[in-house]
Amino acid sequence: MVSKMMQTCEDPSELKKILAPYFEGFNRTTEIADAEGSMKFMHPQGVIVQKDTTSTFGKEALTDLFKRWYDFTGPYYFNRYDEKYSGGGDYIVVEAKMELEKVGGNEVFLRGDVMHIWKKEQDKWLMFYEQYHVDS
């Protein structure tokens, strides 16, 4: 069986437009360190992977991860650049460089690469998979 993503490959600029409001909403949750709010953008069976280090799966574990993460970082801006969009059907893949910048401090405290796989569930898009790598 061939997945829907393999059947269609949509225009990257259209894929970016589709996800723009979801990224805007998710970013608002990082700017106030709102773990429950961040989870509203995650798929209940979602996964977050720190490449070659750890992985976290499922709603309860991800909620706990967001809470501990925001306790550690405080509010921040999630800046993505050099984005590449691909996919189609029920999946959109976004690969980008990232910088996390403290709100009110103009201090970048983390840089690296990130990949998000968004999955369409009924009428909305949810982040199904995030993989990131932190620059040394």
C-alpha cells in the first residue's frame, strides 16, 4: 500500500501557507511557556526525538516533557529559517534551521536543525513527529 504522501507532492509554497497558522499558534505557546497550549498542536500519538539522544512518545509523556522544558527555558521565540517544505496528502514535512531566543532577553540559547512531520486529522493539522539536533 502506498501512503498518500507518496501519491502526491504538493507545491512547497502551498504547504507553507497551510501550516503558517499552526506554526503561529504553536509559537505563541512557546512565547508564554504554556505546556498545555503546546500540546494542542501535538498529535496524541506524537513523538519528539533529540537526534542520537532521546525520544518521547504519547500525550502524557509529551505534556510532562513540555512542562519540564518550559521550567528549564522559560518563554522563548522559536525561530525557523532556511525552511524546506515537502509532502502532500495527509502529511507535510518541514526541515529547517532553528534558533531559540529568550523572550525579552535577545539571547539565543539554542541553535540547531529541526524536522517536523505534520499529520492531518479530520480538519486540522497536528505535529506528529519532531526531530531536532542541537549545534555544539
